[in-house]
Amino acid sequence: MRVLAAMSGGVDSAVAAARLRDAGHEVTGVHLALAARPATMREGARGCCSVEDARDARRCADVLDIPFYVWDLAARFRDDVVEPFVAEYAAGRTPNPCLRCNEKIKFSAVLERARALGFDAVGTGHYARLSVDTPARPVLRRAADPDKDQSYVLGVLRRDQLAGALFPLGDSPKAAVRAEAAQRGLVVAEKPDSHDICFIPSGDTRGFLSERIGAAPGEMVDPSGAVVGHHRGVHDFTVGQRHGLGLRRPAPDGRPRYVLGLEPVSRTVRVGPAEELDVTALTGSAPIWLVEPPADALACVVQVRAHGGTARATVRVVGDGVEVALERPLRGVAPGQAAVFYRPDDAGDVVLGSATIASTSR
Amino acid sequence: MTYLDHAATTPMLPEAAATLTEALGRVGNASSLHSAGRRARRAVEESRETIAEAVGALPSEVVLATGGTEADNLAVKGLYWARRAADPRRTRVVVSAAEHHAVLDAAEWLAGHEGAALDVLPVDAHGRVEPDTLRAVLAAHADEVAVVSVMWANNEVGTVNDVRALAEVAHEFGVPFHTDAVQAVGALPVDFAASGVDALSLTGHKLGGPVGAGALLLRRDAACTPLLHGGGQERDVRSGTLDVPGTMSLATAVRAAVADVDRRTATLTALRDDLVARVLVEVPDAQLNGVPLDRPGERLPGNAHLSFPGCEGDSLLMLLDARGIECSTGSACTAGVARPSHVLLAMGLDEDLARGSLRFSLGHNSGPADVDAVVAAIGPVVERARRAGDALARS
């Protein structure tokens, strides 16, 4: 196949490109320039889209002896990822930009362009197992390395998107990928993993948001309705957050308080004890399915955030959304995140579908 | 492989490569007094004389440098500093909008760090600077301008300026005039003395010589403050141990390229005209940028610069590369991201058309097979790039 390897400049996508080439594909490397103003060598900043990352990706492509290009998708990234990210926070939700980038950039803009240019698929360094025996029925499973599994951030992809995707790292532990990079002479073998949101290289998400949203001060209210503090804007908070609430007075019972909910219209941040975070049911919007949409209640395992947060659940399609009943309570379930539905399987849990969490209840 | 990126760099002429490799085996610092030094000095001075003769300069006017970027920086900054030192009122720099970044960014640096005021001369739809445009700027700021720099021939669209007329205008106002002739030497008749310019940049690797060897031709009476201080070589304007093999190879290449200009102009013009005509048959809505082909002498003979509506330049580049055809979109930023060319924007192209542009530049070893390869590939490549553009707009 003719494969476009998306190369971020990190170790995973470099090894993915190498494996695709070794598998006999005709591979072309592409680095996606996503920052409107990429950090320069002189600034010394690191981020997903810095000049240094582009250089690292190019160095790897040269070692692999594959053609390499930089595609400028900064405008699309701004419109489809960064601006919705800000808007979601302003609306009191907690978006996952990596998931949105997979959905709108890597497996939409990039895949569509690659297909038009004559490529058959886009390969990335995501940790997930994908088999596409028939294009209409791609099967997406958790990665073999449970610590690195990224099936959650890929769980929002439609079948036609997955049909054009290749994830060559799904069977490998991260340590093996690093060792392979070193053995292949790829200079990024020791490069640290990226953890921050790529377009906020400082790691200061609050600062980034308040620059763009401004101040929208309001009250912090406990379950009794008492005002226990004030805040600069609901975008400063995420459901389940404990630290940085800025509450001077402790709770009467002395127990820690958490963010329970965000109400952007009244600019209210609801805070309270941990047990109030327990969620036993949620609704989801805009579901997508990799299996036939279930006509009846679907028993599955649901995951509600990128790391951890899984529970057995029953999913029902209701109208154009879903209702999810959890078998045990989960904490820190934030509207705006995805709920991804899995069927447990010894060969790797299979992704059945997903939806965006719209509301939660106890 | 079809190499049509000679304006980026052109293969070394065999005689220049032979000179270089032979000279690499020698020892000798041209500033030393002993016999090895004398031999090195003689080789450098003979090379200097060869270069001077080929481009109508005096040997003492040849300031050896590492190439176009250094020569441009030395001219723009050095002439500015010297003129300002002589007359503190002169703090303006005038450059054309179509300059190479080696001139443009040097001028912007002076504006950002040396308190200079920058005047950017607009170009016409073909990329040319009209002498009257320069006259108007100089008249508006009489006694304030320290240096003017306008390129001899544009690296992207191949447009040739009337440098002699422009230099005359600058001199009417007592302002030194520099020209970046990196693309011109070896491609067009260039006579330093007859042109009347005060300083002229040239470089080896655009005319069949080595990368890393070039020169600033600098009139004896042009005051120029050095960028590099040290041993006082090159009239104290450009210190640094001379590169003897590079200089010898540069001289061989300049002499050969200049001697061959007429023949090469005829060959490349015919090939280029054929390429443009046949590409326009394959892609009827493609557009030639720069000076029309029926005005020879106003355009570099090997330059074909075309816009393909509805295409991204980097898609075209990638698809052509996959078919073994190497050309260029003209300009790239630090991250390797294609940006619309400042030259095309200055000529009035809209951003979309500017993004969908390709430069094919032919050179001394180009032939009809290269043109045939482009003609065979361009139709399907443009069609595919258009689909990719549509896909991106849709997705």
C-alpha cells in the first residue's frame, strides 16, 4: 500500500513509520505543522509543533530513507481543535483535544488529503490494535501495553476513518519501541514522551484559557447552597478537581472539597465532599458505532476519561443520544469528555462505539 | 531523475570540481610569508583577477566571501553603517519588496536593531522595480537614505531589473547602490563597471562552482564597515583566512559560465519556452508568472514560474517528487512549512494562487528529456493535487 506516516518528531511515530516501511509499504513521512507560530530554535521552547520536532521527524525520515514533507494544518487545527477547546471550557465542559485532533485533523483533513493524493492509508504511532479485514467492519482493540493504550482517544473515529488507519505499535510495549528505535539508529530513541497539551507547551492550561476567555467571576456554592468562595471563571475548573479551589474556609466537617459541577450561565462552581462526585448514570450525545447501533440494552465496559475511569455499564440508544447506567459509581466524570464503550476480550478489549458525555447523575 | 531546481543550486562544472579537488591537496595560508604562503597567495590573486575580468571589475574590487548571504549582509549593513557614520542624518534603508531574505532580513534587522527606517519599494505585476518608484522614495527622503539594494534578477520569478538605471537614480541622490546578482552572473551578461553599481553579490554554487565560495564586488570608493573583524584580509572589509581551493574553483566556474553565457542563454531559452508552452497545453488554466516570454533579456533564460489554480504547491511538489521530478515552490519558512511567497504577493497575486505555484529552473546540464518528463507528468499531477485541495476544503 501507499502509506502516509504522520511523524510528530517523537519516538512512537518514528518506529511506526519504520515498521510500515519494513512491512513493504511505500511510505512517505509527513510532519503536521499545527502551531500558528511555531517555537523557533532560538526560543528553546518545546511543544508538539516546534521547529525542533519537525527537525527530529525529518532526521528520522532521512534515516529511514523515506520522502518527508511538512504539511501546514495550523489554520484547520486552530478552527477544529483549539477554538472548540476554549469554547468547551467556557461552556463549563472539559474537552479532550487529542481526541478531537484525531477525529478532525489526523483522520479527517490529513486522511482525506492523503487519499486524494493517491495514498491508501495514514499510519500513526498510536498504541491501539486495529484490524481491517473488511473495510466496513474495522475492529479496534486496546493496545497490548495497558499503560500506553490509546484506544480511548481513537474511539471517536468512524468506520470509514478507521478503514484508512494503520497503528503498527498496538502489539508492543513502550520499552520495546524505545529499544527498537535505538537499534534502528533513530535519534529520538531517548526523547521524553509528551504529556502536556501540545498547543500549551508551558503546561499552564488555566493561563491559556483565561487569556482567551477573560474573567467571568462567580460564586462557589456548597451542597447546602451556602456561598463558600469566589472564582475568576468556570473555565478554571474541571469536575473532580480538588486542588487550587482557593477556598479560605475549610468545610464544617473538615473534609476536603471537590468540584462537583460547573454552571456557566449562572457562573456557579458547585463544590462538595468526595462522595457527591459519585456518578452512576450519564447521558451521551453524538454517538458513533463500530458495531450495528444496539437495538436493546448493550452490556459493556465504559471508559470516561483518557486514563482510568472504567466500569461495567449498560448502554441504551435514546433518540439521537445514549443513556448509560453504571454498575458501580465512578468519580470525576466530566461533561465534554468521551464515553467509550468496550466489549471485554482476552485478545484486547474491543471498541464498540463512543459518545460525548452530556450530563451525569448520582 | 529530472533536476529542475538549478536556481537553488546547480551541479558543479567538471572543470570547477577538478580545480577544487586538485587544490585541496595543497597547503598554504595566503597571508603567510613563506613559500607555501606565496604559492597560495599567487593562486588566490590569479583567481581574483580571473573573476574580476569575467564580470568587468578590477581585481581590487573583488572582496571574497562565503557566498550570497554573506555578501548581501556585508553590503546592506556595511554600506549602511559607513554612510550613517559619515552623515548621521542618513538612517534610511531602501530595498525592493522582491528581494531575497538575505537582503530583506538584513534590512529588517537594521530597522529592528540599528534604528534604521526601512522603505520597501513596490514591484509591478511582473516583479520589476521602476526607476521612478525609487526616485520618488529618494526625493521624499533626500539626505536621509544610507543605502539602496535592488536585485539584478529575481530568484523566484526570474525578473531582471534595469539595474543601471536604478543605480543612476541612487547616485543622483548621493546614495550607494547594492545589487544581489547571485542569479544573474553566469546567466546574463553582467558588467560591474558598466552597471554603475557600488556593490554586487555573487556566489559560486549558482553558476557551477562550489558552495561556500562567493564574493562582494565593491568599488574602491565605496565605504563599507566590516561585519567580520580579524586579520585584515580583503581590504580590511572581510577578515578571515582565505579559502584557497574554494576561490580557485569559484574562479574556474565564473570564467567558464561567463564565457558560455550566449550559448547557454540560447539553449535554456528554447528549452524553457518549450516547457512553458507545453505545460500550458496540458494545464490550460495555468498561469506564467513574471515577465512574458516574448521579452527576452528581461527574464532569466532558465526560469519558468507557473501558478496552478486550485492546487497547493506542496502537493504538486510531492507528487512531482514521487515521479522523479525535482523543482521548488520558491520559499519555505523555518519549520519547512510552505508559505505564500512574499515575491508573488508583492506582485499582486492572491494568496491561494501564490500557494499553488512552482518554479522550474533549468541549468547547464538540462536537456529536452527534462522538459518531456515535466510535460508527461504535469497533467495528472495537477489533477490529483486539485482533488487533494478539494478534499481538504470538504473534510
